[in-house]
Amino acid sequence: MVFRKLPGVSASGMGLRLSQKFVFLLFLSGLVTLCFGALFFLPDSVRLKRIFLSKNENPAVTVGSDSDARELSKKVPGDQEHQRVGLKGAEANVKLKVSRKPSVTHGARTVERSVGSRTQEDLSPARAHEQTPKDERVTTGAQHNVGFNYESFKKCLQKAPLGKDQGKPSDPQTLQRREKVKEMMKFAWDNYKLYAWGKNELRPLTKNGHIGNMFGGLRGASIVDSLDTLYIMGLMDEYQEAKEWIQNDLDLNSNGEASVFEVNIRYVGGLLSAFYLTGDEIYKQKVLELGEKLLPAFNTPTGIPRGVINLGSSGTSWGWGWASAGSSILAEFGTLHLEFLHLSELSGNPTYTEKVMNIRKLLNKIEKPRGLYPNFLSPVSGNWVQHHVSIGGLGDSFYEYLIKSYLMSDKTDEEAKRMYYSAMEAIETNLVQKSPGGLTYVAEWRGGILDHKMGHLACFSGGMIGIGADDASQENKQHYLNLAAEITHTCHESYSRTATKLGPEAFRFDGGAEAVATRLSDRYYILRPEVIESYMYMWRLTHDPKYREWGWEAVEALEKYCRVEAGFSGIRDVYSSTVSHDNMQQSFFLSETLKYLYLLFSDDDLLPFEDWVFNTEAHPLPVIRKSCQQEHNTRQTSLE
Ligand code: DMJ
């Protein structure tokens, strides 16, 4: 184009008038902004988007030591993720909805979105490579997969995992009860197999399968969750069916949106346990492949992972729609430690350990109101978002993983120990209450105001406080054991005070109420394990026969009110003996509820506590005895 200089008008060297030049520049900058903005609306697979919006944009926030600084200073995909979070409200088809109370209903939470299937392009290995951030690519499990020796690992166990006789109790009544639990497992499994094989969960009334959206397109949650239960119960035909499905049908190439927490506790936990119990390489292979897919969730400015991740090659992650200001949830990012340490063990890749140690560093450093850990934290600023504290939903398994990290480290992880006992001290000072009728309970805390409510989920704390008692200071050992017993008693009361002898989702201690649900919406029971979990721990710690009796009461109630023609179902109102079923056999019923019952009626040498800790989905993970294993490895190498 030729621009001619007009006489008498000031113009630039190009022959444009100043106003023309201004308009032209305005137009040009508008065009550039428009083009750049449009990139955000392109699908992830478009090459231009990958070039311009690379995963390496946000500077990291340094938390803690040099190695953390190194880890964090690797660049993270902040901008792209923030866009995603920012867009969420506007994305009509990405509506994350909580069916009742958010994490209070882990497992019942629903994510409203149909999971997209994987396209040809998604499957291309070249693309997967291109999309993996550089820092993750160089540390993949396969490249580090050196050094783990199953034989050495086994030699470092202090006892046989299944005991001398698979934990068979000598007392005939206990044996009979244990057989009953085994029969319940077989019944639940057979019906899942018949009507829902390969789906995530069984719908026992409509006799079909449920997929849900929690696992990002992964399938077979009930199979993965059942592997170790079937194995320890000696249901070997069923175990073989499960193993074959893992071998032939567990497809990890899913491209859906998953809860990092749920995939970790059920799939990663389930596969890890199956590997450690059997030494079968297929589980190791699968779990290392899956572990890598969770890593991009940590690509945030602080390294605190977001709650939801796309398991496909984009690895995009974002916070739950219901969590304020895109925050991450304490019980979610605080419940990765045990599994991630084992992923490092098996792969030889330190990244997993570094990721969870970074979370711990941040939590250690940040100021805690009255020593308490609030449930919501921003993965961007690393600050608390709301001051809601709870040992039930949203907070629960974070505390559990502190004490279990200490136990799983062969009692060497002093930092976890310190954090656990100071958290317990703060909880006791601020949250533990006694009702007028003498029941001990753990209330919730909302910015300094107590909510006198205890969720079913919080009932796991009887067991947790129990296993933490022995390593407390001398003067606190008995105190914690008593506290654990009192909480377990309260939780048993919440069962006793119903028509069905099964406990409600939440019970209250205000307005004259004592351990009963006062709201209609809290009356349901979805086959949850927490109360039975505490019975099992307290039985092992005290051998007080009442815990076995309470466990048996629960078996009878489950049989009477939850067993239907084709499996077990949750119920809508524990206070009514005319039951209305919710048509869902949760995968944690097979993984946790039935396993804890079986262990309750077994001898203590079945999965002995000296060698095993249970993850929050009841998958047993072995104590890591690093020096012992190294010693055996060296001995073996020198023999070869
Ligand atoms: C399980 O998936 C796990 O125990 C988790 O920690 C929370 N609760 C459900 C079962 O209630």
C-alpha cells in the first residue's frame, strides 16, 4: 500500500497522518488481542495453542528447602490452568455438582459431566510426548524403574503377611462370624460380576452398573478396590477373575476428568496393595503408569495439587466448582503421602516423594489459626481460603496420613510425628467436647464458632487416635487410648440410637440432641466403613470383646436392612425400619467395610500392624524399611 504525504499536514516518515497512524495501531493491537484471546477457546489438541500457551509460564513460589526450590522453580502451567478455572462458571457442560455436602460425602459426590472418549489423536504417542511438561518427561517411572527388589522387600517384613493360618481365629463363634463376612463379600462380588462387570459400581436394585464421573473415565473401581480383600479372604477364584480383568481390560488411556484424591486412594492404593501382597508385576506396571498421569495436577504456583485432573495427555487440572475461590481441599491434597512414597519406592523416581514433601513443607510453614488446619487452601497463593476446620469430611484423612506416614516410615519420619501430635493437641483444645449425657465428640470449627455436629466420616478418628496412642509422650499414651475409646463409643451410640442400628451421615449434640441426626438430609447410610474401622483398630489395641460384639451388630443390621436380592445397598433413613434403598453398592463397601469386619473377626497376625498400614481406602501398604532392603539388595548382588 502507498501512503502519500498530504501538503500542510504533519505526517510520519511513512506518509501517514498522526490520527491515521493512531487508528491503524489501534486496529492492529485489537487484531492481535483478538487472535491471542481466541487461542483459549481452541481445543487442547490444536498445535498453535500448544505453542503459544506452553505449560511453562508461571514462576514458582518457593517453599522450604533448596531441593523444594529446585522443584518449584521448574516452570508450571499456571496461566493455562487459571484460564480453565476462570472459565469454569461459563462452561455449561463442565458443571461440577456436589450431591450433598462436598467432601463430607466422598464417594457419594457426583460430577455432572459426560466423560469424553479418547480420540485417535489423543492416542498418538507423539502427542503425548509433546504435551508432557519437560520436567515430568525426564523423570518418568520407566526410566527410573531400577532397584526395587520384591524378594528383598519380603525379607524385610517382620511377619508373614497373612499370618500362620490366614488369621483364622481359634474361637468357633468368631470363626463363624468371619465366615459370614466372607459370604457377604462373595455375595457382593458375585452380583457385581453378574450385573455390573467392568463398570465402577453395582446398582443392586436396578441390576446394572454405575460409572459416575469421579474416576475420569477409568472403569472397574469395584474390581481394583476388591483385589486385596478377595486375596486376604482366600476367595482365590474371584481374585483370579479380578486379576485377569486388570491384566486384559484395565485401560488407563482415559481422557476424562477425575478426582485426584479418589483415583489415588482407590486405584493407586488398590494396585499398590495388590502388588505388595502378591509380587505380581502387572500391578506394578499399571500403578506406575497411572501415577504419572496424576503428576500434572501439581503444576500450580505452590505445588499444591488441584482437585480435578484430566487424565488424558493434556493433563489439565482445576479446582472443584464448589470449593471457594478455586481452592484445594486439605483432605484431598493431604491424602497422597503414603501412596506417593510407594510410587517412588517402586519406580525409583523421587518426583513423587518430592511432590508430597513439598505439600508438607508448605503446611508446616503456613500460619495455623490456633494451631488448626483449615480445610481450604489456595494452590495459587498458598494461603488458607476459609477457616472451617473438621476432623470429618474435607479434613479427615489429612490427619490420618500424618500418623500413618510416621508408622509407614518405620517410625523414622519425625516431622510427620511432630505435626500429628501438635494437630491433635489443637484439635483437643478447640474441638473435642463432652455432651451433657457424657458422650465425647469432635465438633467442627467455623472461624472460631463451634458447630456441634459430628459426621460419620469423623468416626474414623477413634481408630486413628488409637493407633497414635503408643508413640505419644509417656503421660499421653493412656490419655489418647481413652480418648479413642470414648469417640468409638460415641460413634457406636450413633448406631444404637437408630431403628436400623446403622448410623446416620451426621449426628448432632445441640438443641437437646445427643448423637442423633436432627436434619432429614443427614439420615442416610451409604455402607460407609468408618465406625467399623474404629472397632477393628480398637479391638486390636485393647482386645476388649465389646468391639467384636459391636461389629457383629453391624453385620446383622447390614444383612437385615442393606442386603437386597442382587447385592448390598445404602439406605435413605436409618431411623425408619421400613427401608428405602439408594440402589448403590459403593466400591468402598468391598474395599473397606467388609475388609475391616473380616479383620475384626481374624487373629491379629493377618496383616500385622508391625508391617502394614492401611491407606484411607483400607488398602494395606507395607512399612518401608529402607536400610534393611538395601542390605538385602547388596547381599543379593554380591551373590550373583
Ligand atoms: C472412602 O472412600 C475413604 O475412606 C475416604 O477417606 C472417605 N470415605 C470413603 C468411605 O466413607
